[in-house]
Amino acid sequence: MSGLKQELGLAQGIGLLSTSLLGTGVFAVPALAALVAGNDSLWAWPILIILVFPIAIGFAALGRHFPSAGGAAHFVGMAFGPHMARVTGWLFLSVIPVGLPAALQIAAGFWQAMFGWHGWELLLVEIATLMVVWFLGTRGAGSSANLQTLIAGLVVALVAAIWWRGGISPAEIPFPTPADVSPQNLFSALAVMFWCFVGLEAFAHLASEFKDPERDFPRALMIGLLLAGVVYWGCTVAVLHFNAFGAEKAAAASLPGIVVQLFGQKALWIACIIGYLACFASLNIYTQSFARLVWSQAQLKPQSRLAQLSPRQAPVNALNVVLGCCLLCAVGIYALGVALDELIIYANGIFIMIYLLCMLAGCRLLKGRSRLMAAIGSLLCLLLLYMVGWKSIYAIVMLAALWALLPRRAMENGLNSH
């Protein structure tokens, strides 16, 4: 069986992960964190990075030792059997009808800010965005990685420019003393901010496309995680410094508002373009990851068109299915005027459940310190499900339904073939 093209290096991997983590969150979450926790949010970011590290190390170890386009489903299948692999794959794919259209709407919102577009005009932007994702997907992971590395650089440059023009110095950072930090504020901020680090499971699908996955995949994952954390922290400092947050202000408008304040109205389009590109980067890596998961699952039936690769060794047929589903859902959501806020929260519960399954798989597959990190990551995921509250029931019910309803086919012969 022909495999995916191995063309990713360390720098490309860092660009892919950092932009997938920054995504839509870099423009909205710092303002939301500042709103719920004020200056205490400056402590929340380093604490969150420390808490996420065990999960990241678990993913890094799994991707290093068992690289596969199947990602989370492959890891879970190796630990708990082929049926559970199938359940995990469908659990991940169940995010497509809601998560991808939501990301499209957020990305299109920056065009609304620039040109005042509404309705069908924004729908056309969403369709055009999907066409660009398709074009990049047909050319393999290397093209996506090069573009997203550039986008990561633009986001970092934007934050650096705000600090420079705004005259922000370390002495002016309103760091509260540890004794003054409110635990309630801290927990509230962490509950909001965790969503910035959803993306590790998508990155795992690209492990098999690194030139040297054993060396570069874990390095790219850890460096990308730290880079995203630093950017988020720097954005939060700027939001607090310029008081660019409040219940009456749109969270996603915080950084563009600061840019206009510092550089004038003409600079708005720069901030909006960078914001759109950051959203696009997150949308792109998830779409490519979904396509690779569909391709990986299709290996059980090698004669299937979904199991075939293009001459560029890209899963184009699987990508077409993913984008087609996304397009239909986006048009349907536009026609029905469906509100996505609550559904996105339910989808986040599914992501935490996938993280939990992967960490439990790590407890069985890994050894030494990596196994310890996976165990700690499992406890953290349980805590996060508790923080989501009753809305986590959606993820639990979905997992149970897939476990009960998916047919238990003889999958052992194909599980380890990819």
C-alpha cells in the first residue's frame, strides 16, 4: 500500500501546530479571559500551559512511536481494539457538521468587518475559503505547512508590533502577586482558555508525513505549544494594557480595535487579513486531518476510492467528501439561520473525550515517563469534562451510542496495515 508523502520538517511542523492552536482563539480568547478574570488571567496562561504539557507529551510520545494518518483512532485502536478505533474515528468525524461551518463563519466575519458584507456575500466567502482549502489539500501537507508557517509569523509580528507601538514594557505588565490571585477567577479563565489548545489531536494525524517523525514530530509539538502560549499571553497583556475588553465589546474585535487605536483606521484591513488567515489556518489543518482520518479508515477496504491517493500522494477523494459535507452543512446552516454557539460547546466536549481516550491509550501503550504523563493527562481530561458541566453529557452519549450502534466487523486484519 502506498503511503502518504513524507515531506514535513521541524519548521513546517511548528508552523502547522502553532497556527492550529492560535486559529480563531488568538483574536477572541484573550479578551474573554480578561473579562472573566482581569489581571489574574496573566497567571492563568502559564498554569494552563503546564497543565496541557502532560497531554502534549502523551501525544508526542504516541506520534513518535506509532506515527499514522489515523491519529487518535489509530492510537486508541492499538490499545483497545479495532471497534474502539472505529468509534473514535466516527467521534472525531462527528465534529465536521458543526465545527467546520462555525470556523467558516468566524473567518468570514473578518470580511464583514472590512467591507460590511452580510448574508449571501459571507456565504460566498465561506465557499471561496473551502475552495482554497481544497487546492492546498490536493498538493499535499507540505504546501499547507509552508503557508501556515508564514501565517504564524504574521500573527507573531502583529503582537510584537502592538507591544512596540503601544510602548508596553515588562515593568508595566499588571502581574498580581500569587497571594492576590482569586482561585475562582483562575478556574473561570482556565475553562475559557482551554479551547485555545484544541488542535493537538488534529496534529497527530500528520505524524506519518514528517521526514523524521521520531525526531521532529515531538519537537514540533512542544515548540509549537510553547510558541502559541507565549503569543496568547502577549495578546492578553495588550488587551489588559489598552482595556480592550468588556461585556459590551465583541471579543474578536479586541485586537483589531487596538491596531486601529495605534496605527489608524487604515490599518484595520491588516489586522482583519491576519485574523482571517489565522482562522483559515486552523480550519485548514482540521480539514486536512479529517481527510487523512477518512483515508486511514478506508484502508479496511483497499478497493474503495476513499482509500486511494492522488499522484501527489494526497488523499484527495477523502478530502472531497469532507469538504462536500462541510459545504452542505454551511449552506444548510445559512438557510436555516441556525445559532452555533451552544453546538460548538458540545463539540468541544467531544474533543476532550478524544483527548481522554488517547491518554488512556497512552497508559497502555507507553512506558516510563511517557506513561506517567499520559496518566496525568487522563486525570486532567476528566477534570475538564467536569468543568464543561452538564454539556459534557453530549460527548458521553455520543461515545456510548457509537459504541453500541457501530457494527462490530472483523477489523483486526486491517488495523495495523496503516
